[in-house]
Amino acid sequence: MIVFLLLVHSWYPLDCCADRDCHPIDCKQFVSFDDGTVAYHGWMIPKSRIRRSQDNDCHICVSKSLGSVNCVFFPGLA
């Protein structure tokens, strides 16, 4: 399990994760809007914070100290 977590974190950009804020998440937890933003539990995430996942899963990077979403990752984005 530790090896898996290290491999997952290996592709998260530092500006999103800082090696501790990101984790896989069920894609169904996001609500998408026509303007490219997504919502997650009351947070509105602008298109500028949405990136392509490097696997077939969604991921979220939440800064617990700031109480904000740094980035989200979706599979299959161009």
C-alpha cells in the first residue's frame, strides 16, 4: 500500500499537492457546469484548477490548512 501511495503522488504537480494534499476520489462526487467549472461539497472549482489525470481515476487536492481545493484531476481531458 505504501508503494502505491508513493507512485500516485509521483505525478501530482507540487503547486497542487505539496506531497500530502491529493488523493483519488469517486468522479461521481463532482458536479460539472457548462462554463467548465465543477462543484465539490460546496466548493466551486474554476476551470483553471482542473487538470488531466494521469490514470483512469479522478483526484482532488485539498489544502486542509487553507480550507480550499488546489486542483482536481479528471481522466480523458485533452
